Amino acid sequence: MRFAVMAMIMLLPAAACAAGAPDAADASPSQIAAVKAACTRIIRLEKGQAQWAGCVEDLSQTVAHQNQDGLVISDIRNCQSAGLQRGTPEFSNCMLAHQDDASPQRTAFLDASRIKASDDDSRSYFSAPFGLRRHREGYACAAIGMEPGSAGFQDCVNNLASELFYIGTPNG
């Protein structure tokens, strides 16, 4: 079983290439609402600020990647449970058939009303010290379902921090 899970994880990048890279538009309305809540309530940015738009775009992209990864793992399990062997044309055709399935997208439900500030400090993103900003970036990633300690979580935090820094520093 452990080997099967590792094999699924190793297949994700190849499957993502086959399916096309997800973009922020692939996130559901409830996920977008949760992302906006995280950028407003946790990061403490205001709608209309360039950093708020960057935060929403970055976290929405992360959610879209999560959605696609979850679908790929589900499709792998479905094809394996049908008795198909990886590396065969039948398995590949099964994966493509699942990607072409017109059923509603299976996405994680995120509830924006449950997203709360991660700290009692009322300072905005712009006046918060580095450590507090990093704390908030981690909580924003956790709020959209990224698991702390995972590579995906660390990527989320780093990408969000970079996005916000470069928007705030036009000359890099």
C-alpha cells in the first residue's frame, strides 16, 4: 500500500502536465470566498490593494492545484480498482476518460465564514513585523487546506510571501 501511494504521488507531475496547468479560475466559488477571507482576515489586506489582489490570485492558484492533485489521485485509484495496470495503454486511456468526464468538479469545500484572524494584533500587513507576516502567511495557507509540515504547505507560504514582497517592491 505504501508503494502504491508513493507511486501515485510520483505520477502527479506527469498527470498535471497531461491535464494542463490549473489556474485560479479552476477554484470553486466557495473556495474563492475562503481565499478572499484569508487575505482580508488573516493577512490583513484590504480589497482594492494590489497586494490583496496578488494574495487572492496566489492562494486561488494553490487551491486550483490542490483540486487537480486530488482529482488525479482519485482517478489513479479508480483506474487501479478497475484492475488496470499502470504503464499500459488501457490505464492511460482510463486516466484520460476520467479527465474528460463532464461530471461536476470535485473540490474541497471551504467555508469563508469559519476563517478568522490568526492573532490579536490589529496591525495591517504593511505595519506588521516580518515574523508576524510569516505567521499570517502560514495561517492563510492552512485556512485553505494546506497541511502544515508538507512540501505543498511550505511552497504555499513561500509563494505567498514572494508575491506580496514583489508587489510591494516594484523594482525587486
